[in-house]
Amino acid sequence: MRKLHSGKKKLDFIIHIRIIKSSYPFLIDTWNLYEEFDKPVVDEETILYYDYICQVVLGMTDRKNEKYKNVCKKLMNNLDVYHSATRMKPISPSSKRCKTMNYWLYHVINKVKIPAELINKIFKKSNDIVFSDPDKHICFNTYDEKIIDPLKIIKLYNLQENIEIFLSTLKQKGSDNYCFCKKYIYECVDIYKDMNRLYCTNTDYRNNKYKSTCDILSSFNSSYMEYLYRKLDADEKIPSLLSEENEPFEKCLSAQDSIRVSTIEHANSNSSTTGGVSTAFGTIAGATSILALIYKVNTRIILNV
């Protein structure tokens, strides 16, 4: 199991996001932002500017670490420090963009193992360059070392931040994204229940040791129950967060799956010979097996996002 986990961390970030895109296509805007944040700086003048600033921020020892320098340049570029400084007009990214960028950072820190102290320095230097007022910020640095299993927390955040997309998709039963959406929800419910059970049932843990994690879980609970669970009709129900037991994800049929099943049934009912039935069923079942294999490969490779 450890070998598999180690291999996952070594996956190229962009490949990782592309795999997730194919598995959770209804969150395409979020995945596109992740790809945008991870792009290297390409403009030569901007590279020179960030290279100089990052050497100052990282100091004599850490400036020799190319991975740290790349993270520094990407983060400053995502904060648009160069253009804000040269135009003398600070940018104002949306709250969602800032949040998504911070969660992108969790992935980067998990991969590169850059100290949180350096991330704080990069944010501070960026704000100092853009603003004369020390109380102003381009984006707040919300990275918190105290958050337990941040990659799982990010998965919950993606649902919470895009709850209207999930609600809309669930109301289109049988659509192409319906099963992907429902599976994501079941995975999030399992994550919430497991983490809440482990870290937040003890009052002392909830208020002290694991407070940051439990506060996020509490916020997720409120959003999920109020704006998703209670908004659905009885036949569209998803697991409640109030029940203690994890609920198994039942077999789900998308629009394409439904057509496939209908085709099989039609072939069975209209075939006059056993050979005809076997041929029709074998062809369709073979195609289904290939799709299932692709799905399993994708699922095994995907990190917890």
C-alpha cells in the first residue's frame, strides 16, 4: 500500500489533473484553474523579475533549491505581482480564485515538501511589493499545517464550493455526469464521516488539537445538509451526514449505460436463436468491460481531491 501511495505522489501534476478531469468532468472550471496555476512562467522579463525576488525571499540556503524557486515563481505569478507592480495598480482576484489557489498550494506542498514558513514569506513579500499598507493582501494565505489530511479536505471543499453544480447535476438523473457526480458525493460523505469520527467526537480534540480540521468539517456539514441534501426530492436522495454508518455506493446508470442495457434487452428479446443472443450480448459486454477497465485504472491513479 505504501508503494502505491508513494507512486501516486510522483505523478506529474498536470497528468494527474487531466485524469481527474476525465473522471469528474462536471468540475471542469476548478480543474482548469489548477492547470492554470501550475503553468510555468514563460515571459523572459517576468522570469528575471521573479527570479531576483525569489532569491531574496528564499535566502542564501534555499535559493539553491530549484523546486523551491519554481514554486516561488509560480505563486508570485498567480498573485500577478509583476503586473501589479509595473502597472502600479493592484489586482483584486475573486474569493473563489484565491481559495482555489490556496488548495492548489496544498497539492504543491504535498509534492515538493516546501516548508510552510517559505510559503508565508512568499505571500508577505508579494503583498509588500504590491501594497504600501501592510494590512492589505492580494490573497490571504490560508495554508494551515494543523489541517489533517488536507487532500481529503480539498475534496470536500470542491463539493462545498460547487454545490450548485452538484445540485443541478443530481436533478438531471441519467445525464452523462450524473453517476460521476453521485460517486463523488458518496466519497465525500465517507471522508466526512471517517474524519469527523476520528478527530471531532472528542470535545477536547474538537476545540483544541484538531480545531482547524473540525471547523472545516462543521462548515461542510452545514452546506451539504442545508443546500444539497434537503434540496433534493425523495427519489434523488443522497446519504445524510447525520447517520453514523457509511452507506455503500449503489450501482448507477448514466444515459450511455441505460442505452447499453436497453440494447442488450432488445437484442435478447428479438433474437430467435441462442447464437444470436450470445453474439449481441458478447459484443456489448466486451465494450462495457473495456470501459470498466479504463474506469478502474483512472480510479486507482487518482489522488484524493
